[in-house]
Amino acid sequence: MVPHATSVIRFAKPGSKSASAWLLQLLERKPRKLAAVALANKMARIIWASGHVAASKAVHMTAFESRPDPASTT
């Protein structure tokens, strides 16, 4: 993830659409390599959260689908 973050930082310039305000402010305060690790950490947390939410929804939907329909009691 750090090489990908380094690549993002290489093209991060004020006024560019690809650079977030968070990243630009971080680059003003911290060295580039430290900012790359921080960006990689942020990217990993976003990826984990999106996968975790998708898995949680899948488990919820599976549990919902396996319930018997109360309208069709025999």
C-alpha cells in the first residue's frame, strides 16, 4: 500500500483534483515518507471498512432470507 500512496503523493499538488485537502495539509506538516505511510494506513482502513460493511450486510441478508415467513404458517 505504501508504494501506491507514494505514487499518489508524487502527483499531489495544490489545485489538482486528485489531491485531498487532508493530504496537502499533511504534506505541509510532515515528511513525504511519513505522509505516504499515513495515506497508506488511511487507504487500508477505508478498504477494510468497505469490505466489513459489505460482509455485514451479506450476513444480515442471509439471516433475513432464512427466516420463515410468518404469513405462511401451516
